[in-house]
Amino acid sequence: MLHYLRCRGFRSVAYLDDFLCFGSTYHECLENITITVTLSESLGFLAIKEKSVLLPSTMIVFLGLEYDSVRMTVGLPADKRSSVLHRV
């Protein structure tokens, strides 16, 4: 599936059943999301809409880490940061 998407110029990261789709523009990212969800569903996978972020964003939590494409940073989300600080 990723090979098919990459051959069509879409960039994404997959881990088991989680996908992170990229695009240089809002429209490109939205097209990537739409095609990825459509292809996944055509292959029998179900996207859980309540847990999915289906609109492009510059900040997203993926696999427990917060990715910020404006600041170009990766870090712990605020709730996890405070949990770690309380353990010290």
C-alpha cells in the first residue's frame, strides 16, 4: 500500500495501523489523507473517524509524540511532560 502511494508522489509514515501523511501545502496534504483513507478502506481497513485527524495540521500527536512542522520539533505532549515532571 505504501509503495502504491509513494509511486504516486504521496509521502507518509506508517506504523501498524497508524498513518502520518505529509504534504508541502494544505491541499497536497488533504489529497494525501483522502487517498490514503480511501485506499485503506478499499483494502478492508476501517478508519476510526473519532480517533483520526482528517484535516491537515501543523501540529499533531503521532505514536505518543508531538510533531510541530512550524518549529520543526518533536517532543512529549503537555500531559506527558507534566506526568514525567511529577515523577521526579
